[in-house]
Amino acid sequence: MKPHLQYTNNGNLRHFLSIEDLQKETLQQILTTADKFTQFGQREIKKLPLLRGHTVVNLFFENSSRTRTTFEIAAKRLSADVINLNPTTSSTSKGETLLDTINILEAMHTDLFVIRHAKSGVAELIARHVPDHVHIINAGDGQHAHPTQAMLDMFTIRQHKGPFNELRVAIVGDILHSRVARSQIHALNSLGVHEIRVVAPNSLLPSQIERLGVHAYNDLQKGLDGVDVVMMLRLQKERMQHAYIPSEQEYFNLYGLTTESLAAAAEDAIIMHPGPINRGLEISSEVADGPRSVILSQVTNGIAIRMAVMAMILGGEGNG
Amino acid sequence: MTKKIDVEVSALLDKLVTDLTPLLAVNPVIIGIHTGGSWLAEILHERLAIKEPCGSLDISFYRDDFSRIGLNPEVKASNIPQDISDRHILLIDDVLQTGRTVRAAMNEIFDYGRPASIRLCVLVERKGHELPIQADYCGMTLDLGQDQHIKLVGPEKLSLVVGGLVAGDNQS
């Protein structure tokens, strides 16, 4: 992807498609802006006027309740008008093409599309198609990227563990199919963490993953040794037809995060998971609900991060 | 072209303290607009011996030019520690010119609650109003050219800078 697709000529954020090719300063600005948005909870009116008069369409070709809901809440907190569409049950099932759907919605004066699609590259395809005043946020495309998830993870890490440069982070699970892992790795690298490890059986590791600047481990204990942050991934059962793992029980025995396996990590390590959780498959309930789990704070932070990205994209439009 | 003004900020503050003293009867909540207004609010808060903490507003999220210039990356969090419903607000800023900052600040205040009243206190009021907003309390009025700017620098030692020259500077 060419970097200018995500920026305007003046260097403002135009689309938010992938962490790759974004400048470190942009990532830092997203985190700083989100910080301010976390502090409106105690006010009588939990709304800001920034996006008044703007229309945001959540276009989810693939189901997701939490991502769509937090995008919706974020847009509403910024006073935008929000429309949720699930095109698999509407026009595309009648044969309308993807870009036709976009054209129709654009003709209704949509300012921002939040797009999730099962195929990699769809958000970018749409971003290349729309006119200058229409903006795209990628809410997950195939196995490619899920950049707002990665940013809310970065925000949660910074909130609980402080500066990135001394942290060791392990990403555990189905790296192969995970758009979340890809975006996390780019974000962690850009923000300069001390070390990134990926932990999975070889069948769930992309070949040459180390080119992304990570250390790969097949052994959970070794991979978790001394880490400050454990980022679990969901085992994507729906993509598991091809016998990537011998059995779910064996996977849990070898790669499941339990109180015992967690003992290898630093004493104050935090546990993260993008959800939805497969309890007893990649993580035990004891750990998921335990005191070191920050899974629910990830969800809350998702609102502030999505507010920040939307405000940065739609602000300053008249300026190029 | 620059214009030098010879004025002591402390003298303006003395005048404001005198003018504001009768307002203590309604037990006002002091709120400063970030950044210059917050510095002044802290000082006035102390000199008027108000016990409740003072609040500060960063109005970046309420600016009317957001869609033109975007978010200020330096935006600070607003902080109003007390419930302001039915309270009398004393809103403080360094310079009043167009009135747009004050409008944004009032919009934000109403998202915290419905105050009984809002009064505006500024160090300097200058020509160029674009909205029907005037100061209730004002240290001084200044007639500056359109291309001139004035700002308060601080916070260690507050001084007014006009067109790049420091007011009170004895250089002639």
C-alpha cells in the first residue's frame, strides 16, 4: 500500500486502513487523543460536538458485535449520525456489487464508512474508489489487518504497563489466521517495544514470520518466560477445517493459558485477549477472569480509540 | 510592525481582585480556559481565598473551526472537580477578542451541568468581537491593529507579549 492513501496531501489522516505505513507520530497522536476521550465518563452529558452533522455508516459484511457496538458508541459520543448495515442480509445478497453498495450509500452523503469484510484488502479497495471527502476505517479485513484493535491494545498496554521501550510482549495462538496479530506486531514495532515474541505450533505460524521483527517460539513456557504482556488470540474454529491442530484438548494442554503456564511470565504481567474468548481452549476461565486480566479494559478503551481515529480523520477536512 | 505596551500584569491582577471581591458573596466556582486563563484562574483563586478547587477547560473539542483545522494535537483534558449545577461560574481567560473561545467554553460548561450564571473575567479585552460576548470583569482594554497579536506568557512570571515584544520591556 502506498503511504499517501492513508494521509491527505497536508499529512492529515485521511483513511485508517492498516498500521503499516503509518508514521509513529500518528500512532502516538491516536493514543494521546484517546487519553482525552476517556475522561468524559464523569460528565453529565457524555457527548462531544465534534462530528455533529456527519454521517457514519458501519458496513459489516462479516459479523461482529463488539467491534460494531464500540464503533457505534464512539461515533454517537462524538454526535455523529450512525447507520448500521449488515449487507449480507440486504442488497448484496440480491446481487448488488460491493462498489455499487458503496456508491448508493455515498449518494446518501455518507462521510465515513467503517468496513469489516471477510476478504483481505476490501477496505483499501473501497478507499481507492471513493472521492476525497469520503473516508474509510478498516474494522478488520480477512487475515490482513484490524488496526483499531491493535491501537486499543497499545492503549491498554500503555495504561497498565507504562512506556513501551522496556516491555517484552508475547502474542500467543493462531498467528497464521490473525489479522489482529499482524496489526499488533506492526504497532508494537513502530512504538518500539523491547521484544515481541509469537508463540504457536508451526502449523499456526506464517512462514518467515521473523521477518516482521519477532521471535518465534513453539514452546509456551519458553515463549512466556519473563514477558510483561501476554496477548492471547482466539483460536478461529471456523477456519480450522484443515487440521491445523490435532485436537482441541491437546491444543489447550500445550498452548492454553492457565495459572500454571502463566507462572513463567513476569509476576506483574497483564493478560489480554481481543475476544470473543474460547474458554478452556486458548485460555482458562481462572486466568481470563483473574486479577491480571485486562480484557474488559480493552473493551472500554476501544471506544476512546475509535473516537480518536474518527475525530482525527474527520477534523481538518477543509484543509486538504 | 510591533507596538510596545508598558503594563505590569500584577497591577492588572490587583485591579481584578478588587473588582471581583463583591462576587464572593455568591460563592463562585472559578474555571480557567487553558492555558493562559488557567494560570490566571489559579492566581485569582488563591488571592480571593476560595476554598473549592478551581477548574480548567481545554476547549479544543468544542472549537467551531474543528472541521477546518482539525484537532489540536496538544489538547489537554478539561477538569471541573465539582458539580456546577445551579452554581455561579466565574470564567477566566487571558485575552478576549472574537469571543469564539468563550462561546466554546460556555458550550462545554453546559455539558457538565446547568449553572445559575456565568460571568466572564479577562486580563485584556481587545477590539475585534465577532459574537455578542463581552467581559464582566476586565484588567484593561487594548486597541491593537488587526495584524497584531497579544498573548500571556508564563506561568513562572506572567507577562504580556504584543507582536513579539514583551510588555514592560524598557527598551525604547
